[in-house]
Amino acid sequence: MVMKSPDPQAAASLLERIRVQVAGLAPPVAAFEQSIRTTPFRVLISVLLSSRTRDPVTLAASSRLFALASTPGEMARLERSQVEAAIFPVGFYRQKAQRILEISRRLDRGKKNVSPDLDDLMSLPGVGRKTANLVRSLAFDIPAVAVDVHVFRISRRLGWARGGKPDEVEAELRGLFPPEMWNRINRTLVGFGQTLCRPRHPRCSECAVRDDCPWRASRKGENEKK
């Protein structure tokens, strides 16, 4: 499929139409984000837990964990077995428990709060660029484009990005949308991916932007050739 360069105004219009539709579908990510947006530390730990884990599972796990400890100092004093038991069955729960304790101890030793600086965040154990950008967006309302599997897949389907790696897609989206829209991208497309634009069996017939989707158009063309 030959893709034209995306038009910024058209992309902004599509994102808004998707946002409006997704808002009426109550995707799991909406409840997750509303629950965790209390302190930067809680946001950071919850986002770490969410990797490769469904949002309802993450939400339950983070609630159990924060019932035991809600600050770096309190968390640092927990045993690893306590953290593991609280966050099970999130994906890679043993590894995540160790990272949570390492982060908590580092913050507690330095008497520091979670920093909004990208490099500072990425210096913490287990914190990659996606996690750091999501923390900056959710905890500090700093414009950031967090590219997870949903954002990566849907951006490419809609013709907004062509990159084969998350950081490449992030750069393309940052160039396509103005900074004031960056924080909407992850929040909108994750909910879209959870409800309609799924990896397999997407619900294209119900999608508000189906007639403007290059990926759907290419699929229709392939089906017509069969």
C-alpha cells in the first residue's frame, strides 16, 4: 500500500472523532487512569505494573499494593514477598516487585520525589521511554507521546506513522500533532485499541473513522482481489 504523507489538520480531526466515540464506550484505560492519578509515585508504580497486563488486573494489583504502602519510604520497607503477593497476577510480577523496591529505596535514600525530567525517569530501574512519557503526561501534565502497542498499531493503520520502532513512531507523531494534543494521543488510542481497533478482528463496521482509514481501505482491496 502506498501511503501519502499525513495531513496534520486531517489527523487532528480523526483523533477528535475517535476520542468522542471512545469516551462513550468506557474503555478500561479510562478507569485505570482516573484511579492512579493521585501522586507521581503512585502513577509511576501503576504504570510499571501495567506493562503486558490488562488494565483491570493492574488496577486491582495497584490497589492492593498501595494499601500496604503509598510512599517510597513505606514501600522500601516492605519485603519482596509482600510486594509479589500484592501485585500477583500481573505479568512478570517477580521482576516488577524487585524493580518497585529498587526504585522506592533509591528515592527514599535520596529523599527525592519522582522527577518530571525524562532522563531522570529513564535512569530508574525498569523505566523505558514509553513509561517515562506516560508518567510525565499523567502525573505532571507535561506534553508527551507515549507509544505502547495500541498507539504503535493504530498510528500505522491510520497512516500517521511508518516507523518500525516505537521511538520512530513517537517522533512522527510529535511532528504531526501540536504539543497541546500530545497527551490525548495515548489516552485516546489505547481506549480505541481496547474497544474497537483491536489487533485481531477489529470492529471496523462500528468505527467512526472507518471511511478515512487507509488500513481498512487496503483490506477491502485485498478481499476484492480474492
